[in-house]
Amino acid sequence: MNIVSSGGATQGDTRGISRAILNFLSEIPRSAEPPSVSPRVRAEAIASSARRRAFVASASLSLPPGPLGWVTVLPELVAIWKIQAKMVADIAAAYGQSSTLTREQMLYCLFKHTAAQAVRDIVVRAGERFIVRRATGNVLRGIADRVGIKLSQRALGAGLSRLLPLVGAAGVGTYAWFDTRQVARTAIAMFSHAIDFVEAPAQSTQVPARRARLDQAAREAGL
């Protein structure tokens, strides 16, 4: 796949990333991590290990120079998502919340720092609780498309870094390290609090309806 072009990210790039996100979310990773008596300490250790693996994976996939380097951008994104998703699952398990981990939560944890506006309609924080709205397939596709636009712009910079393989690999690896740290912070913030789930409204394509349902859930929770 041609992820980037000289003029910037194309519609094909965005669609490709969007499809990759939806495929990736089709199966939430399982965790063998037991609930911890010190979940924050354990979560930080899980995050530290994931950051190191993300750096190595991203830097390694960024090494091929020239045209070969361009085609490694999407595989690099997917490889980092896998590391981050396993990290999120393990953090949820450390907090004793792995049994309720959903694709909406995973989407929120992975991409909140990248595209906050895209995920704000499926997860909101209300006081000391997080409210997660079950999303329909159409809603998930819409979010994936919006996230894909953001990630296409990132992919352009990542593709250009292949022109300087060694320097670019270090830079891309460092970005993956910081990106994984942000995902970990989002996951820790969520799973260290109570989580309520709200079913998708009948007319899920209407933003006001989605927000009204979340507001109602918050009111019913006494927040």
C-alpha cells in the first residue's frame, strides 16, 4: 500500500488506515495478568515494558531505506497498536476490569491523545466515573475514518523519515515510546475509576442523541 504521497496523505491512505483500525478492533486481546494489590505500581511496570517494546518495534520497521521504507509505515502502525492493545488489556486486568474490556474502551485508550474529538462520543468522564457508550458498527466506522485522517498525517511524516534511515528510525522509535506512554496514561486514568456502560441509542448517527444519552446516564448515576 502506498501510505503517503509527495502531496500528503491521500483518501486511499485514510481508508487503508481506517480499515486496519476496524480489523484490529475485531478481536480484543486477552490478558493473563491477575488483579494486583497495587494496581498503579503494576500498571506502571506494564507500561514501561510496553514502551520499550514499542520503541524497538517501531525503530526496526523504520530501518529499510527508500521505497521499501514507505511500505513499512502501515505495518509499523499495526505492530505498535498490538503492543499498546496488549498493554491496555494487561492494565485493565491489573485493576480487575479485564472482564468488561470492550472495543469502545480500546478505541478510546489507543486514540484519545491522537484524535480526542473523534472518540468523545463513546467515552466521557463524569466526576469519578467513566461512561462508555456501546457503539454500533456505523459509529465505529465513522470514528475509524476520523482517526484515519489524523493518522494519515502522521504517516506522511513517518514515511519521510525513511529518507534518513538511521536518524529517522531513532526518531520514529522515540515517537512510538511517547505515544505508548500516552496510551498508558489514558488506560490508567480509565481503569482506576468506576466504569458505567450505556447501550447505543436507536438513532446512533445523531450526535445530539448520543450526547443526550450520555448526559442522562451521568444524571442517573447521580453525577
